Amino acid sequence: MATLWLDLETYNTRDISVGTYAYAETAGVLLLALAIDRGPVQVVDFTQTTSPFNYRQIQQNQKLSKTITDPHTVVIAHHAMFDRAVLREALDLDIPISQWRCSMAQAQAHALPAALSQLCPVLGLREDQGKLKEGKALIQRFCRPASSNHKAQRYSHESHPDEWKQFCEYARQDVAAMREAVSRMPTWNWGDQEIALWHLDRHINVRGFLADGELTTFKAFDQGEGDDPCRITASSILGIPPKAITKTQRNVFDKVPELALGYQGGVGAFQQFSNSYQVNMVDYWPTIQSMLDACFIARAHQNYSKWGFENDINQEAWLASEAIKLAWRDRHPATVALWHSCQKAAYQALRNPDQVVAAGPRLRFKFVKHSGHPWLLVGMPSNRFMAYFDPKMDGDNLSYMGIEKRHGAPRWERIGTYGGKLVENLCQSLGRDVLTDAMPAVEQAGYRIVLSVHDELVTEAPDTADYSEGDLSLILATSPPWAAGLPLAADGFEAQRYRKD
């Protein structure tokens, strides 16, 4: 089985921001750079011929021609579905999704930069091995219409022959860089099961869903048996029955605490979410003093005298937030213990390379090296890994290299973390695993997935009695084998158009 590496350079009057499939409809192929296995990279210049696809360069190379048409060939590209869509629309070459692999998806599965220009230096590729720095200017020159104040409508190999040679070299180097990057990336989260899920996700994207452009009113209504879990949390803090909790109390004493405190947040996080829900904690300080256990109030005053006074937060707002934090943590001892277990396990793993360190009964931490680069891995019950690149300890401070989005455009930089943040990462990842584990069964049952919205699947099915929201809910509420006993519930609705239930 051969591996075909490829990359396309295209021209279009449309901007790529219109989306992959809309862009592909009107794109023209300029260059096709490709290589078989570890062989030399060849660049097919489409501007030098008027034939549709059977170019002389390909026809004369029997191995290349056979590889492209062989259904067993594995095709790898960076942002593979862009290349697949353009090949299909512009060249009438429809390579099945099952043959494709995506180096960008592999990078993202391990929390590495998606852009090849960022990925190459992170993986230690030499400058002559990575993307050419001139690439952005060359794309601007040849892949888009000329600026309105220029005489020519577009530029080509005829108008700029020297730059065109550079452009061809840029295309060749892109494939070489991608191939080298893949050889250095791990595959912990890029095995057969994950690739199959990626294929399913690509099928879902290709299906799309019909949209008529009208806006519908979204409703937020929690349904189910028993008391609202949010009111239960507020009840445990205030010490009154769940049914007596008002909506305002629910927001103040559950919504904000759960969002702010569940992953080891403190007063700062509490204030952030209070502002989001337009809650002024000063207004609730008298209620908190009268209803919370006195020990939490006393400890909040002690902590304020130690460190709270150093910030710019109103004193009563600080005390109210700190008191609720203390009460929340007191009522969630297992969660607090997990924060500390994960942080301790991370420290121990970094101090003891290649040794497995347990955090509770189901999590395993390990510090390893791959292709010369250090990683902190967290093995999860789903058999996937949380992967932290270049982890470091500076005293009690733990950090790793990752994508940070707080400063506008995503940037690759050092990010601090701690026990609660590790737990947050794990919870989000495991939530994803629970949903994706059910998706193949949903498809096999005849429900065609067209959209996922966080923890929700939107499917299309025949309008018959054989298909129902109840049946779909049962599939989604089935615990995966690796999470036996996990309490899951699902609910849904059937409609002619999507809405938020």
C-alpha cells in the first residue's frame, strides 16, 4: 500500500473565507505537488497545458499514474478536505474519504499548531526543511486577483517567470515539510479509531444541512425528573430546600459557582462569571452572611486580611465570593481531591520520566520523549491521551507549550496550568469521547448525522415510525464500554427544522 503526499496551489476570484466547499466550486488548480512514499517531490504545473487531468507528466510516470488511481493508496495532505474538494470540483478526481489522512488533524489531535508554518519549527525542522518564508507573498501574487490599482487583473508564469519558479519551489517544499512533520508527530491520538471518527466527521461536513436563513427563537428549558441539579447545588450552599430556590438564587448560588469554582477557580474567576451573569455579589452579602455556615464567613474574613485586601475588588464582593468558594469546596470534597491528585501526579511524572503515576483509579500520568521532544501524557479511561508539549516545572508552577487565544490571533506560547485546569481539560475531553463513541452506532441505526452542537447531535432520518427521538436518545444514553456505570441521559425532539429545545 503506497502513501501519496500532495498539496495544491489554486487561483480563485473568491476569497478562501467563503468556506472550503464554496471556494472549491470556482477554484482553478495552478500547481499540484506530490510524492510517493519517501520518493522525490514532483510539481505538476497546470498552467502549462490545457488537458483536464491526464497531464503528460503523470501519464509518462506509470508508477505515479497507478498510485493516484489505486483505491488502496493512502493520501495525506495538510487540511486534506480542502485538497479533496478542489480535486473533485476542479479536476473531476474524486478520491474517496476513506483513503484520506490529514496531517493538520493529526497535529490538532495532539494539541500542536494547525498551521504548517507554525508546526514545522515546533517539531524542530530546520529552516531549509520547513515552509518557505516567501510563500505568503507568492500566494498573494499568483493565487488571487491583482489589486484594483494594478494594470493586470492577475499575475502568472508569463508576467513573473522568476517568481513563478519560486512558487513552484514553494509548492515542492510544502510537501517535503509536511512529510517530515508527520514523521516527527506522535500517533497516540491518531490510531485507526480516531481516523475512522475523522472520516465520519468529513462525511458529516460533506452532507451539510439545508438552511433557509430565517432566525428562530432559542429557548433554554431544563427538563427531567427530580429537582433541578442547579437548585440542588444552591440548596446545599444556602441550606434551604431545592424547590424554595428562586431563579435569581439559582444563578447566584449555582450557575456562577459551578462555572467559576468547578475547576479550582477563586475569587477572580467568581467575579468574571458574576459579571457575565450581571450579578453584583455586594447585593447578596447580607443573604450570604445570614444563610451560610458561620465558619465560612469567618474564614473568608481571615483570608481577606491575609491576601484579599491586595486586589481592587470591593471588599464585600470579595468576601461574598470567597465565602461561597469555601462553602462550595466543602461540599465537593471528591472534586477538590481530584484537583490535588492530578497536580501531584503531574509533578511526580515530570520528576520520574517514563514512570506511570496514578491520579485516582482511572487516570495515568507519564512524562515521555517523542522525536526528541518532551511530552506529559495523561491516559484517560477512553484510551485516548491528553498531550502537553514541552511541560516544565518552575518551583510549584507547571506549564507547557500550547495555543493561546487570549491575545487575538492564536499564538504558540507557554501556558501555565494547575490541578483544576488539568481536570477541566480532562472533563471536556472525556465529554467529547462519550459523544463520539456513540456516533458510529447512531449512523448504523440509520440516523444520518448532519450537525453536532457541543453535546448535541442533529440527524436526518426517514419520516416513519421506525425512527424516533426516543430511539436516538437511547443510543446516546448508552454508556461506552470504558465508562460502564456512567450515569447518562439524553432527550430530544423531532421536527422539520432545527431549533434549540
